[in-house]
Amino acid sequence: MIALVVSGCGSSDDGASGGGDPYTVKHAMGETTLEGVPQRIVVLDSPHLDALIALGITPVGAPEIGAGRGFPGYLADKLTDVAAVGYIAEPNVDAIANLAPDLIIGSKVRHEALYKELSAIAPTVFSADTGTNWHEQAELTAAAVNQSAKMTELLAGVDERAAEVGTKVGAKGKSVSIVRFRTDNFRLYGPGTFSGSVLSTMGFTFGDRQWNEYSMAELSPELYEQINGDVVFYTSPGGDPAATTQASVTKLWSGLPAVKANKAFSVDDDTWMVGIGVIGAGLVTDQVEKLLA
């Protein structure tokens, strides 16, 4: 996990009230000094967006998930006055500049090529990852707005509630498969992914397999038998099963353990896959409790 440093005379959490003493944030691209708590913040990825909203801060700009998909559905009612600045995978630099931000928050894994250009617009801090190691993105965002202590409390609360729900639903000793159907294949999400980490904290296991660097496995539809958890949670991006392999796989998977036991559940993609953060984790936990308790 990347080290986060808030230093200077104003090292105590000042909230988002503006002003205050300068402080320095250490992040994936180096160190950035802010002259006071920023007021006009643009975020480039969903983990940072969730973190800001969880801290009670509304950015002036944020990316849409993709073409025609808007902001993450579970946050949309809190973003009615927020300007779109392109898409998560393709930020619009001109739209960002037009908002005259005093802070830009993004991720190295997605936006490294834009760092120099963005830094010429406003102080810019990048997390190392996105989704994987999601606590890192939450902590980086909090450090950038001088609210690290509050985020520490929020993250502890998320983990505590997940553990409580895990006990309630009997997660210990049960395996889980988290599936995201895609256009030509499907992904299994491992314990290092966002939703995987929440379910891991509950006590679920993920079976004995090799995960890639993002804690995922990409599989072709004919390998559907590898969806072999005692419980299955599955999504399709945009909520449109017809645009993914969902229909072809679910037509074949009636013999899988979770399906036979009526333990295969469709869940919201915006929350489980895009809604990365404190608020999203709470919603994932709530849904697991509702479906399994």
C-alpha cells in the first residue's frame, strides 16, 4: 500500500472548509504540496469519487462510467450539479481545465500518460491502483483533502460491519464466485478485487486458483463450470444481459452447485464492480445480508 503523508503545521484534519496551512501528499507519482484544503476538486475514477462523497465533499467534476452510462447509479442523486469530464477510461482534459479545479485526483494505472498535462492545470495526485487495493485509493483521496482520520474511521466501520454480516450469513467455510459477464467472456473476481475484498472480510473463500495481477481470471463461456462457489453473485455491465455472455452461460449452468441450491444471485454492476469505496462496500454488504440472511 502506498504511503500517504500529510505534513506541515496544518497536519490535523481540517475538513473541507478551505484555507488552513500548506500540507504535502505523497502519492504514486511523487509528492504534491497543497496550499490549503482544496475547494474545486475533479476526480477521474470511481474509487476517488466514492471516497469524496463518503467524506461529505462533492467534486465539481467527475467521469461517467462509459458512453451513455452516466455516473455510478448509487451515487447519481448526489451528483446532480457535478459536471461530466469524459469517461473513466478517457478523461476529457479540456473539460477538466474549464472547471478551473484546485485539485485533480486520479490513478496511475489508468491515467499515468496524462499526469504532466493535468499537473499543468492544477495540483494532481494519483493513487497507484484502482479497485485492487481499494483502501489505498480511499486513503489517498482523504489525505488529499486533509481528512485522513475520518477515512480511517470509515474504513474500520466498513470492515466491522462486513465481519458482522459474514457471521450472520454463515460465510465462514463457504466458497464464493463473483462473476462479471462480458461481451465475449466472463471474469471471476478474486479476494484482491473490490467486491472480493468485502466478501473476503465477511469470511468467504475463493477456491484454489491462480489470479492475475488484478486478482481476476478471464474465462471463455465454455469454462462456465469454474463458477463453482457455494454461492454465486453475478453481474452484466450496464445491466444488459443481452449484450454479454450471461444468457449463453446461464443456459448451461443448471448443474452448478450454487445454482442447484438456489444460491446464484444477480447483483447490481454499478455497485459491485464500479462502486468502489466506502459507500459501495456498505451497499454490497447490505445486499449480501438481504440475499443470504
